[in-house]
Amino acid sequence: METDKLKREIDILGLAANTINMIIGAGIFILPGLVAAYLAEASIIAYIFCGILMFTIVLCFAEIGSRVTVTGGAYAYIHDAFGDFAGFLANALFWFGTGVLINAAVINAMADMLTIYIPSLHMLAYRSLFFVLIFGSFAWINIRGVKYGNSMVKINTVAKLVPLFLLIAVGVFYVSVDNLKWQSFPTLSNIGGASLLLFFAFGGGEAALSVSGETRNPNRVIPMGILLGMGIVILLYIIIQSVAQGVLGTELVNHKDAPLAAVAEKIFGHFGATLITIGGIISVFGSLSGSILSYPRVLFAGAQSGWAPAFIAKVHPRYATPYWAIIVYTILDFIFAVTGGFRQLIIVASASLLIIYLGVVLAVVKYRLMNKTSAEIPFKLPFGLFIPSIAAISIIWFLSNLKMPEWIGVGIAILSLSAIYLIMKLLRRGN
């Protein structure tokens, strides 16, 4: 089997770095102002509330990730628990719905930020050349070997965290306690709105598990790596929001487009704002590197199941990487980035992520109901079905907050994929 040819190179630190890298994108550089618009000085509530809910979901990923250690991550867990049809839907929604479409949006956001320094990126020809350079470089690095791709992720993770840690280290001395005092208790509606916004900012870490088939000692590395990564992200988000609120106070809501740049400018002057802007660009760059490390593995796993052309399931004879999956994935990234088609389909990406989360949590519940003994599960959550139940309720609550266009978009996507699956089954039966 081609999966057996992949090299297990990724350790706990590598998986944690990829988790952090996949979650912390450009969003953290604008979130503080958006959340403050909902909750003002009580914004910290949303981070704690959403952080707890997300951690219950990640705990479910940790348990099932220690059980199902093949390449594919969330797709592999759903496929293993619920069979081919659910696996097919999860595979397509994962690598395309939450991979290609989001990457297309992210790289365009990075190009927009760079237009401040490189105005020619407004022109389609130069922007297309820029996309070729970025996607081509990441594809080449990841084809050369998973250890090179993971090393790039570690470097990008450090690079994106340095300006944030600098802002925190110096910013705490500029915090006014009065800016953190609550004037009133926020309404449940406002907490819900801010938490839904934050949910998507906390998302992405699950893609790091797509390289499960290339982790060392996966029964230990997978749960430890993803829990460490998510824990660091939650703590970092809470501290950054507190510093931003403490420095700017009520002025924070007036800087929705670039709140951290405003904080940095107040602390360091114009140099600080420039540093944070560069940090945002590096952050997007890092998220893209993590995506091209992770999502092609989902496409590769799908091809192994016969849901994509067979050549996509091939492993490079020298570098032991799923090179065709990486090439095809980055080509699709480029096409959607250039055409801008993602703008109409991005609503599918957010809803797809919630559905995939729900599938993984239900897979944990199914295995628990099968009465597997604890000895068969390397990492088992305490308290029976309590944590998976809280995770499932949280996801359903988040889904209930989606708007009708998002439901229509994901409904069309699922119906289309179901039709494709049926056609493929009929063709196989005919053959």
C-alpha cells in the first residue's frame, strides 16, 4: 500500500507547531477590534467560552487520532467510523471546502496587504506571478520531503509569533486597569455572536492531523501535539485581547481593520505598526505553508480509496511524499486564487468545517458505544461520553447560528457530492 511508503518524521513539537501555524493566521491581527464591538471590556468572556468549547472538540480529535493513525486526519476518522459514503463527503468537504477555498482567500488577503509595499500586485498579471511563486515554492519544498515541509512550518510559526510576543511583553506595561473593568454584564446574544466569530478563528488545527501517517509514535504524538498546540493558541488569544483592550480601552472598537497595528503604534510609534503589518503578512504566509503540508494528504488518502484518479495516490520513489496530491492541490489553489471564485463559495468552507467537526465527535461517540476496552485506546478521555456530548452540543449550537445562504450553499455542495458518489458507485458496479 502506498501509505506504507510514507516516512514518519513528525514529532510532538512539529505537530504542535503545525497546529498553531494552521490556526493563527491573519485573523488574530483583526479579531480584538471585532470582538470588542460585541462585548467591549468584557471581550475576554468570549475567548474563554469559545476556548473551552473548542478544547472539548480538540479532545475528541486527540482520542480518535490516537486510535486511527493513518494519513487523512478528520476524513480518515469519519471514514473509519461510518464507511464509504460519509468518508467520501468528509474527504471532499475537507480538502476542497476547507482547504482550497480558504487558501484562495488567504493568499489574496496576503497580496492585498503587500500592495502597500508592492502596488503592482493590484494588476492580475503580477498577482498571478506572485501566486505561482508562492504555491510553486511550497509545493517544491513539500515534495522534497515531509521533514522539509514541517521545518518550514516550524520556522513560519516562530516568525509569526515573534511580533505578537514582543507586543505582549512590552504592551503589558501600557495596560490601564481601568480599561479592563466591566461597566455591565454582556447579553447572551452578544456572547453568542462574538463566540461564533471566534469559532472560525480557532478553527484549522484539525488539518494538522492530516499528516497522521507521517508522525513518529502516533499514539503519543497525535494527542500530545494537538492538545499542546491548541492550549497555546487559546492562552495566546486571551492575552492578546487583554493587552489590546487594556492599552486602547474604548478606542479599540474604532480600529476594527487593524487593532493590533493601532496598539503597536501607540507603544512603539510608526515602526510598531509596520512591524505588526509585516507580522500579519508572515502569519498568512505561515498558514499557507501549513495548508500545503496538510491538505494534500487528505486528497492523497481519498485517492487511495478510489475517489480520485489513481495517480494522485502515488508516493515519490525518492522523497517518500504524495507528490501528485501536492501538485494537484496547489494547482487548484492557484486556479481559485486567480479567478476569485472562492468569494462565492467561501460560505461553504465555514459550514463544511462545522460538519466535519460534528462527524469526528460522533465517531468518538460511536466507538465508545461499541464498548471498546480502555486498553485498546491509547488516549482515552475521562468521564465517559460527557466531553463528546458537550462537544456535539457546542457544534450544533454553532451550526444553528449559520444564516440561510450558508445552509443553502452547503446543501447544494452535499447534494452535488452525493450525486458524484452515486455515479462513481454505478460506474464501478458496471466495470
